[in-house]
Amino acid sequence: MLPEIPITVRNPGGQNRIPEPIKVSVPFPKGLLTSPYCLEVTTDSLKVDPLQVTPLSQWADGSLQWVLLEFFASADEKDEILYLVRLLESPSPPPSDSGYLPRITQHTNTSCISTGKATFEIQKDAFAPFRQVLIEDRGLISEQGTALELAGVDGNFYKPVITHFNWHEVGPIRASLVVKGWFITQDNHNFAAFRAMLDFFIKTAFCKLRFQIHNPRAAIHPGGVWDLGDPGSIFFSDLSLSLPAAFLPSTVHVCTDIKKDSKHYPKSDFLLYQDSSGGKNWNSLNHVDCDGTLTTSFRGYKLWSLENNVKQILEEGHRATPYMAISNQDGWVCGSVKDFWQNFPKALSVVSNTLKISLFPSQSTGNFELQGGERKTHTILLEFGTGSPSTNLTKQLLDPLQVSVDPVWIAKTGALPYFIPEAQDQNKVYLDYVKNVVQGPNSFFNKREIIDEYGWRHFGDIFADHEAVHAKKKSNFISHYNNQFDFIFGSGVQFLRSGDRKWFQLMDDLAQHVMDIDIYHTDDDKPAYSHGLFWHTDHYRPAGRATHRTYSLYSVEKRDLKNFGGGPSNEHNYTSGLALYYLLTGDLLAKEAVLELAQWVMAMDDGANTPWAFIDDGPTGLASQTVFTDYHGPGRGAANSINALVDAYKLSKERKYLDKAEELITRCIHPKDDIPSLKLDDPEYKWSYLVFLQVIGKYLDFKYELGELDWHFFYARDALLHYCNWMLKNEVPYKEVLHKVDIPTETWPAQDIRKSCVLNYAFKYGPPESKLAFKDKARFFFDRCLEDLLSFETAYLTRPMVILSAYGYMQAYFDHSGGNPISTYLAHNYDFGSPSGFKPQRLRLKASAMKKAVSLTHMVKLSLKGMYHGLRIKLLRKKRKLRNNIP
């Protein structure tokens, strides 16, 4: 019997909703689903139609692993609605009738899409984006069309010229358009890049526009510091979208809180402006510009009416979740911005017949700086119609329906390794601990408020409160956590286990922040930096003016500047969360980010990219070093590089990524390593060998699923077991060796969770005689991790909570199912030889230079010796002649 997969749709507002487009990603076990047309969705025995299905990933046998489903869902006052995903015996493709899909027609200068309710005319040369929007042949936009305007600090405007225009994912629910281009100066120079992603939905007059502005230049980062005001930054004063109506509005509809009804005003000019987050720390030093000047002016938002040049405050508040519309009897135009107050400053305004949406509003006290390699993506909601705008999708999608898949089904599929539903996890101490991430006084939502981690650049990041504990100055201490230890992955897994949407919210916010701000999107810096992921803020230092990035000139004492500075590093490269985010949302920007970070690994390790390639174009070692440039053994630098490459191969199926991963594995570990010589019992510098072994376990799982039980598989398997046998005899809980570390924090016992994970991998792949020992020791470290961590008063700081969220869930799988070990120990006849060691390009060049220097010295010595010998002979001859009176 074919399975039925429950998915739950929650109505957060608890009110009636018109049909709303939703998406949900559903996993399937290997071999079950071979065609996207073998699925249907039902509720109350009624088939949902239409349904759009997009495959996101495949198993090794070609069957579908994760599939994105999109359909329209309705909701009444019920809190939850149950849908069922059903598999069909045979494929049932959608009707071929073109009227069933959004219809696209191409013209010389425009492209038109008809959704069945509206027709959008989109310009192809300069991004406006719309020349016209028609409903029932009635144009709702004035003749000049809409306008996207970027203003420089000198008041001049830059023209958005299109270089790429492509329709994709045209299906029965949604059609997507991707537009790329440049904002061009008046003298035809590229100022900033842009990308627009427009989604149009069948039977609606609604458009979701994700607009991204990007500074692709490299930062100059003099002295290795990354402060605001860098010469590679660009500055501008306003970025706004104007929608001039074809009619003269009689009414302006303003809603500042979507939980309340909108207010209707007679036609006038209006401005709704969110200047700051509205939180109690709205004027945090988090919001300074390159001069150190605070950029926020007042708490929250204000709504003004402007009539006859008289400005009158109509409303004031802290946090607006608004939309604004203009209307008369002929039609209406409505707009908003997702996460409006969180991404302050923002503005919605009406001037005459024009609705204006300001992503970077000129009302802000200062100009806007986009640092080198930095970008920002906003989501704009646009809707058009006739009749009353009171019931509209814009309002609903500011607080959309929430969807989750039955965790029991996810566990059955095996699509997420070691996954067990929260309800089946018997580790109550662990569950109680990680729940603090999303609820209670220690929640990450509350931590945001401490430093006001909001604003267009910061929103989504996490306050690194653990850094403040050992900082010299604790008051007003600001530190950005970025995505250390991959909280994107941890929050995604916890969402799938529990169905609690708060986990997804944290994942979504952080993923968007990392993809825009924390990845260095430039081709123009050195390969070791370009397209890399930035570190979190320096340990125990305030962020200064480096915003999210490490190394601020304003947070270091002058005497320390000599050894200060840096940039993106292989030790901070986390991709698994971004890969999971793509699989859960279908967001192509996340897939793109994973591939970008994997390509960065390959570029930084390619000796042909260095100035010394003419001497030695072999691997640089930058992808495999950890802490020390000459250490290329098991460590987190190599681990994160290998992990990124494996994730990239999973999403792209490009073999180059897996080949490079295997190259790094053989470079950094060997089944016959002399482990004592590596001094792994020095936790201060060698603790992260555990990260490496975790990634080896992930690699083995992937190779096993691929069916590639080859030389590389057994090499990695035997190396893992070699180290785990050493761990059985030598590893102890970190709390027992805190005297060996510089700062004995709560994070050390939190890292014991990695020992549990690694030993569980050994239990899975190890020989029968060792399995029980590995399993028992894994459980021992899991229990001691929690016991020791909770003995610290600082147990609920950010870093340990992230570590436990991302890695602690695995133990429940081994408890619940017995761990599903490989029943037959896999033997082989490979001879792996002996460890040969690896020398990075720097050391090879040094050795080469030394050789040449030695050769040169030897030649000089021989020459000098020959000269001395010749002179000595001449002197002897002269003496002999003088003694014998020889003329």
C-alpha cells in the first residue's frame, strides 16, 4: 500500500483567509518516487488542484529525495488544517492546455505574463520593473510605468540596466523571472550590481519581488581590518520603488499592524517611516556608521500626513508590520516589505498618485554604505486589483500560513541521517536544554534585544553573548556570532523534529543574513578571501566599526596591531545548514551559496592562483590547515573544507567536488598515523580533530549510500576506526582537563557532544568485537556533556546552545533504533602504505629556495677554496723562487 504523508498547515492569525500560495518540501525514501507527476495533495478527501512539484535532490539511484510542493491553501478560524500527500500508481502529468499555466509572451522591449487575473508587462532593457499592470484590460499603472531609483550621495540617480533576463520554474502555481544588471552612472560606469527575482501566481494579481543590491568590488581592508568606510565601499542615499497609479486616488489605506484592520484616509500625502527597531535598545552602538555616528534618530516608527506643506503626526509606535494602498472606484495598488521593522530603516509613502516603497529611505539621518563584497536582499509584496483592497494577499503573506511535515515520516525516509522525531527522543535533559533556544529568557529572540541585533545589515545574526563574559569592558559590548558551528543546520533539524515554527524563523533569518552579508561576494580579492565566509567577531573584543566582520581597528590596542588582522578562513566555512535550507525552501540563492563556498575551497587551495605558480603550482594547503600554517592533520579547517565539497557534490552532482574532498582526506589523515605525535590531548589547539572525524563519518555515510565502497571509502573508514580506538583509551571529558586550556569556559564540555557523535560513527562502521565499546563510550560522553555543561552558571550562552542544537540530536537515533550499524564488517585487501606527510606551497617554496641557496653557497665555497688554493700555490712558488734566488 502506498504511503500517505501528513502535512500540517497552521493558521497563526486564526482568521478566515482567501486561498494563499504555500510551499512545503517533502522527503521520500530511496527508490520510492521516480516521477514528480506521481504525487497529489488532498484535504477532506478533496484533491488540491493545481499542484506544482519541483524536485530538489535525488538519491544515488536517481529516485527523488526532496521535492518542493506548491499549492493554494485556504483557512478558516481553525488553528490547524491537515493535508495528505499521496503517491499515485502511475504518473499523472498536468493538463497540456496552456490556459492552465501562467502564459508568457515575448516582445522586443517587454515580456508579458498573464496569470488569469492580471497581465504584467515587464521591461527588458531597464528594470522598472513594470511598464503596465492590467486587470480586465484596465491599466492600473500610469503611462510612465513604475520606476526603481537608486540615488547617489550627490543626488544623481543611477539607471538600472538589464544584462540578464530569464524565465524559469514556469508551473501551474507560479512562474519565476530572474533579472540581473547594473546601476549605471551618468558617465556609463558600473556603480552597483542588482538582481531581481519576481514570482507571479496563477489566478492572482500579486507579485513577490526579491530585490538584491550588490557591491561586487573587493574591500581594500588595509592592515587586515574590515571597518566601515573602507575604500572598496559604495555609498548611496536612497533606493526606492515607485508605483504611479493610472487613476487619481480617493482613499489611502494604511495598516501599521497586520493584526489590526487598516485605516482609511481621504486622499492626501502620507509617510510611514521606521527609523529604528523600536526595541528598548533601539539606540544601541550596533547602529553606528563609518564615522562612529549613531544612525538612529528616534524609537520605532511614525506616520505623518502631509497636506498643504503641513506635516502632522497621525500615529507613533514601536514596530510596524505595515502595508499601504491607494484606491478609487477604478482600482487599487498595494505594497509592503517583508520584515519591515526588523530591516529598518524602511518607508512607505504616498505622494499624489504614487505609492512609494523605500528599501533604503532618504529619510534616514545618514547615507547607506554597502561594503565590498556585500549585498542585501529585500522581499517586496505587490498587489493590484479592482473593488475593495480590504481582503488581500499582501496582508496575509506578511504573516503567512505555517507548514510542517510529519516528523515520523521524515525519519522513515532516511533523507536526513540520524533523524528521530522530538516526541520519540527520551533524552529529556537534552530536550529541556535546547528548547531554551526558542523559549524563555535565554532564547535567541531575547538575545537579539540585548544589542538590538536588527537593521538591514544585522537582522538574522545572533548576539555572541559568550564573548562578553571574558571581555575587558562588558557594558555596551557588541559581538556578532555569524554562523559558527552551523546554527542554520541546527535550527533546521530542530524545526523538522518538532514542527515548532520558531526554529524555522531563526533558521530563515540567519540564512538570509549569511547569504547576503557574511559571504564575501567578490572576484577581485585574493583567492584565499574571494567568495569566502567571514568569521564571527574577534574573541572578547567589541565589534567596533567592523559590523558583522572580524578585525576592527577600533577594538584593538595599538600595541597589538602588529599581529592583528585577517579575513575569511577555511576554519569558518559552514555549508550544511545552507544546503538543508535549500532543501526545505527551494531557495536557489542557498544552493548558489553552497556552491560558491565549495568553489572558494578549491580556489584557495590551487597553487596556480598564486604569484609563485611559475615555481610551484601545487596545492597551497590553505584549505587544509588548522590554527598553524604547517599543520595539515585532522582539524576543523580541513573538516569544513571537506564538508563544503561533499555538500556541493550532493546538490550539483559535479564530481570535481567529491574528488577534491577525497584529496583533502588523504592529505590530512592516514589509517596508520602516529596519533601520540599529533598531541591530540592538547585541547587548546587540537580539540577540533573531533570536527574532522565527524566529517569523515558524514563522508562514509554518503559514499555508502552511493554504493562506492572503493579505496577512498575504506581508507577513510580505517582511519576513523584507528582514531576511535585511540579515543577509547585516551579521551576523557573536557571538564577533567580544563587546566590545559587558556580560558576554561562552558563551551569545553559542550564540545564533548562531538566525541559522542564520532564514537557512534565508529559503532556503525566498526568490527563486531568493538561495537559495544564504541556505543557505550558514545553514551558516556553524551551524558557527561550535559552533566558537565549544566554545572556551569553560563550554560545558556549562545555558543554551547548552538553546539547542542546542531549535534546533540544524533544520540536519540542510536538510542531509539540501535543505531542501524553495518551488520557485516566490510573487509578489503587495500594496502594504504605509510603516512607521507604534506607540505604546503609556502614550505615547499622555502625548501626549494633553501636548496638553491645551499647549492649556490656550495659553489661559492668551492670557488673561494679554488681561489685560495691557487693563491697559496702562487705564494709558495714565489717563496721558493726567492729562497733559491730564482729571478
